[in-house]
Amino acid sequence: MIQISFTDEEISQLDYERRNHPHPRIRDKMEVVYLRAMGLPHKEIGRLCTISPTTLRRYLTTYKEEGLDGLKVFCVQKPRSEMHTYKTSIEEEFRKRPPATVPEAATRIEELTGLKRSEKQVRLFLRHLGMKPLKVASIPAKADPQEQEEFYKKNWIRP
């Protein structure tokens, strides 16, 4: 059990923040520390707040080391693919020469960066870059060359 002593002023601040802070996650943190200040055991606080013992200890340790301001910090970390490190170089390469298929894109990404990724990851990354697959169409047969050239210019991108 983490030993923390609370002053009356700290308890009143915790009480105020647990009710009035604009962010719900921070209100939850304040609630946990407030209940500890009221003398509730860890097991009971975990049950009431529906948090794990590890989370409870992390909140209390943060309060002990950083005070009320430490509890007010809330950062959401989204996982990012290593491909995002090479985003600009991959995008430049693919804008110059668009890949015909996702497997081709995966192979070229591996050649450029050394990162081997599944087709699904590559497809999601390409969508993130704003690229989307285009429908394949056939060139009209037995048409005059002028019509074929217009179709080619309108529907295909030359490398």
C-alpha cells in the first residue's frame, strides 16, 4: 500500500476536481485519489472505480511524485507504423510511379525501406496516403487510333 498523507486543502482540491474537471478521465483519476484520501482500502477503491490494482497504484504514485498537476496530464498514444517514418519518400516514389497492385506496392516498400509488411498493412497505409485502387478497363478493340489514344490518356497514367 502506498503511503500518502493529505492536507485538508489537498482533499478539498481533489473533491472539487473530481466533480468539475472538464475531462472525464482526469475526473476519474481525481476520484481514485480522493477515495484514498478518505481512507478507503485499495481493493474497495478498485471495485468502486472499476480499475485494476496496477492502474490504482499508478494514479497514487503519480499523485505522490507529481501532485495534483501530475494527475491532470492525459496523453493518448496511438500506435504508429514504422512506415510513417518513410512516409514522404514512399509517397514521392508512388506518385511518380504508382504501383499496379498491392503486392507490388509491398515489394517496392520493402526495397525502399527494408520493412516487410503484409498486404493488408500496405493497403491501409496507401489509403492513409490518399491513394486508392482504380478500376481496370479494357481499351476498345477495333476502334480508330484517335479514340484509343483519347481513352488511354483519360483512363491510364503513363510512367
